[in-house]
Amino acid sequence: MDEVIHEALPKDYAICIAGHGSRDKDGIQEFLTLATKFKEREPLRIVECGFLEFAKPTIDEAIVKCVQDGIKNIVVIPGVLMAAGHAKNDMPSEVLSIARRFPDLNIQYGRPLDIHPKVLKVCSDRIESTEKSSPKKILRTDTLLMTVGRGSSDPDSNSNIAKVSRMLSEGMGFGWSETSFIGVTQPLLPEALDRVIKMGFKRIIVFPYFLFTGVLAKRIYSITDDYQEKYPDTEFLKAPYLNYDDLIVDVFMERAREIPFGLQNMNCQLCKYREQVVGFEDQVGEPQAGHHHHVKGIEGHHGLDHDHHHSHNHSD
């Protein structure tokens, strides 16, 4: 369980929130709203945000904007749910690059939200709100929860989606739960729905385990609509994604506070870049390098949905 950080973030620290970026303007706007929530919590602190791809400002531009009023200390928080290629590799690569350009700055990198009790509480709230939106009175024992992750080439990240699904299912008392993904790995959402529809549950709740909307989140909802039309005897409910809930902001603030005290270590026990994970042995110790230069700072549409096969150096 995460250690509770009671110490306040020192006043001479600025916060930079590093987002993935999206081709979807709604997703970008929601992320920018998250940054304003930070500012509302600490109006006197410098807070900036930047994106890895598809939007501006870029992460390095945001870090540079933090340097004002004599600020030399900057904490960079990966604004993502799980520690996969973006948080382990691409974002740190951007931070290292800017740190080399400005060696007089103290730039420290944090960890993503990960599995946290407050995050799970927001998940349960989203699912409960979906149940209440339906006029049908269907028991949870007659309901299947389908948790949908983004999908990653990192098995550690994918397994955490399965853990979230299991914890929600057991904690909330659903009849069954399944985990699926919208890209990169299997099972993909359509094939998972094809399997579970045969189980005969009266209701299937599709829950996108995403922070914000975007191309992929909207695709999840579109697929759910297609299955509702195809199987009218089963009720399909679309749960909201997490968004900038106050509890989500709480966890991000906790991630910021732990950085100066050296408490931001990621869980490396099953990281394919550090440990000999079955099937990924050849990726241990690969150099840390970014893979988003072709879309860095590019706003608007991009023609490809790209899989992310990233490397990451976890050297001590």
C-alpha cells in the first residue's frame, strides 16, 4: 500500500504535469482542466503542463516555463494511470534531455497514479453512477464488469489492468469480471465481448480505465453501442472514465509531494526493462530513448494509430 505523505511540497518547487497528448481536442481540454485543478489547490505555486505528442506545449517547453521567479526545483509528474512505456521511457527521456540542457536546474521525475485506493474509489463511483442511470433493476450478481485498458507492450502494465478489474469485481460483488484492451495486446474488446456474451449475464458494464476521453475512449463506447444493437436482450452500460475527479487530483498531489523526499520509486519487481520477465528477457537494460519525435508538438489529426514498443533503462 502506498505510503501516505504528510510533508508539504516545499514552496520553492514548481510542478510540471506531463501528459501523453491526444488527437482528440476534448481529451486535451480535460487534461488542461486537470492542471487548473492543481492551481486551485495551490494558487501561489507555479504549475505547468506539457504533452509528449499531438499537442502543445511540449513537455520540455512546459519545464522551461516553470523556470520563473528564481525557481530552480521542478517536479515532473507523469499524468498517466499506469507505468508503461510512456511513463517508464518516453517521458523520462524528455526530462533527461532538458536536464542536460539546464544543468543548474533540479528536475525530479515522479511516478504515475498506479493502483491507489482513491483511484479505485473513483472507479467504483463511475460504475455505480452508470448502474443508477438505467431504469432496469438488475442485480450485480447478474452483471458482468468489463474493464478496458489502453493496452501496452509492457506485461506489467497490462497485468495491473487485470488487477484493477479483479479488485473492483470482488469489492463490488459482480457476478463475473473480464479484462480487455483497445489496442496493442489481447484480448481486444470485441473478442472479449464475443466470449462473455455467451455466459448469459443480463447486464454488461463496459468500464474504460482511462483518465480522459480521446480517440480510444470514444472507440470503446462506439464498440459498446454496436454490441447493444447486435444483442438487444443484454443490457450494455457505458461507465464514464475517471476524468479530473477531486480524488484523482488528491493522488496526483500526493505523487508531487513524495518526489523531494525520495519516495517516488516505481514498482520494478516485474518491470521487463529491469527483471528477467518470461518472454521479454532480451529487453533488460535497453537504453532509455524517446519514440515520439515524429509527432512531438504536432497538433490536430495524425493518420496512424501507432503501437508503442518502448525501451527503458532502469539502471541504479
